[in-house]
Amino acid sequence: MGLCVLAFAVSASSVAAAPYAAMVMDARSGKVLHARNADTRLHPASLTKMMTLYVTFEAIRRGELTLDTKVKISRKAAAEQPSKLGLKAGQRIAIRYLIRAAAVKSANDAATALGEAVSGSEAAFARRMTRTAKALGMTNTTFKNAHGLTESGHMSTARDMTTLGRHMIYDYPQYYNLFSRQTTHAGVKQVSNTNRRFLQNYKGADGIKTGYTRAAGFNLVASAEKGNERIIATMFGGSSTAARNARVAELLDMGFKRAPSNTALRKPSLPSYRGVKEEPKIIKVKPTITAVPRSPRPTERPEAAPSPEMLLAVVKDVNEQVTSAREEVQVAKAASAPTVTPIKRPGNLVTAALQPTEIVRKPAQRQIITRASTSGGRHWGITLGYHTTRHSAERMLLQTALQEIETLSDALRKVANKPKGWEANFVGMTKERANLACARLEARGQQCETRGPTG
């Protein structure tokens, strides 16, 4: 019992002893509204991952890798201390999931894996992080790792982290929504945001990053928007999560009171590496997915995907418009088709006169073709496998149709209830179109199988 009390006292005293520092900034203009020990070099803890993510976003922008690049997890990354995603050495996982894990769960193994993917080693990545910091004007920051666990020389300041937070918001707005997600799927499991309590309790808060180690205390860089005003508040050295959140809420309130209502937005510039030693070199990474040469895959948008309900509504509307247009075409063709009036003649001449009329009408009957028709050699299809529910099968078909619209635009989506589950199929295709669609889908890593007329 005495040992437990002593251990708690040591832990509490180490947290309480963490130095306090704070800064409040008007994000629109970069004007400092409050500062306290803002230039004191302190341990940033997991605030470090803001720079890890910033450099990763920069690497994606420069073409060094993509969101779909698969990363092989090293033993070093898998062995990092918690918080972690639980990655295994030798496992392969896409960059997009490592980004989610680092931003939302603050996973140390994911952060190290990102650093190794971008620069080959965590040490090289840390040097690039420091160079990027200098290029952003973060003059009192030095990074030694990608995750923020305490290491000699790994230091930053409240001012520098506030500067980084502002660049994160305006330099890569397409990724900023990650920091407001209270939960997200990180490839291997669903993870919760380490900042979810603050996001839930402070109106307008939408990020950015928490951090904690014994040496650092409880740190937070937070941003909130109210109307046309956006404030960033940074705090180092909190004694607990609750105390930190309460103090940052006070700092944000202070910022909104002091910031002018109407201030022109002056976005920061992207980092300039002039005068910075060893500017990061662009090393093109071969894509892990090879697209069909004549039909390259378009670059995926990094923004959040629309909901399945929205996609279903869009496709339903498009289908209705296509059906309506085809019906109008058929009506117009029928109206313009020539007709032959039978000539009344005695005897068997009437029958002969009717013969041309039947010849004219036969093509008109063949024109009554719906989208479900499999005429013209469209007896082939593809299957995307089985699903546990009809809804999940329909959603898979819808998402695939939108992603591969070039080859699947004329195919029908069909869900079949089989003993193994709900089978997702595209039907009404030619053999060549089915083979091409499957080749493109398999190139993306998606399961696909062609089905012939007897399939």
C-alpha cells in the first residue's frame, strides 16, 4: 500500500512539475492575442504528430507516395510504446489508415510507420521534420522522432506549435476534417479520438491534437470557429485532461473576445526551403497498383466520401433521368416511323398489299429495348462476392459503379440471394467489357470474377 501511494505521489509530482506555457492566435491573420512562456522550449509529446502528418501530406502533394501506397510495418514501428494501433511486423497497410490512426488515436506505431514510409527511416524523417519546421518559421523546434515520446533534444514551444496548427488548417484543408472525427476506421479496427471530450464540450471546436508524457504534462493545440472568426489556442504542461481542457476553453474564450469581428483572411504561405539545409528531395515511389495503360485510374479525392444514402439518391435520380430520356427517344422514333395504309383491292390482292406494312413494323418492334435486355451479345457479367446483408451488397455495387463508371455504365446491378449470402453482380455486359472491368477492379485489389452466359 505504501509503495502504491509513493508511486502515485511521484507520478503526480512529475505531472504537476511540467512547465506551463500558452499561446492564443487569431488564425485568420496570425496575430498573437495572448502569450505566456510561449518561447520556452518544452517537450511537445504527441503534438509532434502534427508535424508527422504535415510532412506526410507534403510528400503526397509532391508525388512521393499516395494515400493508397501500401506500407510494410517494420519491427521498430510494431514495437513502439502505447498509445498504438497494434500493428504487426511484416503487416501491410495503406498510408490513409496510418494517417487516420496517427491523427485520431495518436498511435505511435502508425507515426513511426509513416516516417519510415516517407524517408526510409525514422531518423531521416525526423531530420526532414526539423527542416520543415525551420521553413515554416518554427525556429525553436527540433524533432528526434515521429511520435513525440520523450527523447533528448526533442523540443518545441507553444508559439511554434501554434504556428504549425495554423499551417495545418490552411495548407492542407482537404485533410483537416480528420482532426474533428470522434471515431474513424483505421484499417484494422475502429479507433476513438483522444480529443473527443473537448470536441464534444466546446462549441465550434474542430481539432487539432492532444499530447501527454510525464515530462510534458497534458498538452493541447485546439482550434475553434464561430461565425467568421477562428481561434487557435495552445497549452503545455496541464496537470490532467480535465484541467487542460478547462484551461484551453478559457484561452479560446479569451481569443474570441479579443479578436476583431471583421479581419481579412491572410493564409500562410507554404514552406520555403531557401536557406534551409538539405531541402527534401522528391523521390517518386512506384505505385503499388498498376492501372490499365489506356485507361489510367483517376486520382482519388482526399475529401470525406459522401454517405451511401447520398450516393443511392444520386444514382436513383440519374437512372430515372436515363430511363425517361430513353422512353422519349423510343416515342419519337415510333412517331417518325413510316406507316403503310392497306389498299383495298378485291380478292387476294388485299393480302399482298398488306405485306409491306408488316415489313415496316418489324424493326419498330425490335426497338422496344429496356436496359435489362441482354441482346447484342450482352450475356456476360461479373460478380464481386458475397455479403451478409442485401444492403451491404447494394452499397458495394453502387460504390463500384461510381468508381468504375467507364466500364460499368451500361451494366445492370443485380443482388442475388444465394446460400453463401447476398451475391453482388453486374450483368448485361459483353465478354470484352466484363473482362476489362474485372481486370481494372482486380488491379485495385478488389475481388472480381467474370461470369459467362451459363454462369
